[in-house]
Amino acid sequence: MKSASHLVHADARASARTRRTRDAAPSDYGSPAEARALLANSLAGRQQRLRADDLISTDEAAALAGTSRVTVNAWIAKGRAIGLTQVKRGHRLPRWQFEPRLWDTLPQLSAALGTKEGWALLAFLESPHGGIGGITPRQAIEQGQAARVIQIAEREGN
């Protein structure tokens, strides 16, 4: 049987542990609620982006490029083309990627970033970047700065 003084000391230690936990610096990890909110916003944002007018189906992309849907899907798998996965089957593709400057740069960009994933490629191309004066990499490529964008992608990728 434990003595009363032992129980008092045990309570004091438990109280100190509780205080340390309560007074500790905030965790480096987000809460489950924050994670759920981020995922919900991400899904909503992706669904909204998939409805944008500049995206086309694989069949439309095949017609635009003068090839088959099978070839377009192979391009997506190789990182040759940006294909955005949908909740349902298939991909949506940015029509603008078939412009010559972008089309010629995409394989190099995919290799430099070390990814073939369409959403990652699109996020890189559509996010303003300080290394190119705050414009998007897509805009920089369209303005003839493909080499600079590839350099930036090499630093950020792999």
C-alpha cells in the first residue's frame, strides 16, 4: 500500500506534467481539423479549376494536336503533357500548353522538377515567382524566358 506522502508527490508530478504540456510551445504539426480544412479547400479548388474554360478533354486535345487520345494519355504519363486528374475517369488538359513555346518547354520542365504529375506542373506554371519578377513561369515562358524558368525548376525540383 502506498503512503499518503507518495500520493501527494505523484499528484505534484502529474500536475507539473500537465503544466509543461499546456505551457509548451505550439506544435509544429497542424491539428486534424486544420488538415481536414486544407484538404476540403484543396478539393474544392481543384474541382473549380477543372471547370475553367482553358481546360479541354483528352479527345479535344487529341483533335487539337492531330493525334489519338491514346497518344495524349501516353504524353501525360511521360510528363510530355499536363493532364489533370479528375474525380471521375480521364484528364483535363490546359489548352495553352499546346502553344509552341510552352509545348517545347514542357518535357524539360517536367524533368527539371522531377515530376510528371499534372497538378504539380500546373501549380508551378501558374504560381507567381519572385525569381522572375513576380510573374508566373507560364508567362515567363510565353515571353521567351524558358531557359530561366528551367533553371528555377531545377533548383526547386528533384
